[in-house]
Amino acid sequence: MKKLVLAILMILSFKVQAIEWVYVSDMSKLKWQLVSSGEVYFRNLNEFNSAQGGCCYSYKLDTTTPAGKAMWSTILAKMAARAPLNLGFPQVGSANNVQTLYAVGIY
């Protein structure tokens, strides 16, 4: 019985995270700012998806984590190649509701 209760609690503790995808057709057009804390702020996502918040500090990437470093490397490579990329955030961001980049990819 204890195992069943534990299993149910573990299942309930996982939450499904929806992703708000932004397709950037040419990553070289994405404006960004790197600050001394290691965070990169994306500045013009609304130019690629009108549902997104506009300038300036609504979306960020923490480059101090292993995942953040991998995503930043991917972003820089796509910028150099002028290639497309999808950026995934938990929800639409705003200055009062900053969203951290959750996923990148092409689908």
C-alpha cells in the first residue's frame, strides 16, 4: 500500500509544461543582449510572432547552466548560418513576467 501511495504522489508531482514556440526564420535577425550574470535577453521576438511581447527584457537564456550553454551554442551556430530555429518558452513573456528559454529545435 505504501508503494502505491508513493507512486501516486510521484505521478501527481510531475506537471506538464506547455511550450510557447516562436519560429525565427533567420536567426541572424534576432536581437539579443548578454549581461554580466551570464543571461542573454532576446529583444525582438514580436517581429517573428506577433503574439509575443515586444522589447526588451521579456525573454532570457541562462548560459551558466549546461543546458543553457548547449542552447546558446546552437543559437550562435544558427545565427552564423542565417538558419531558422524554433525557440520554446513556458508562456508569452512581458517585462513583469520574464520567460526563460526552455527548448530549441527544428520541427
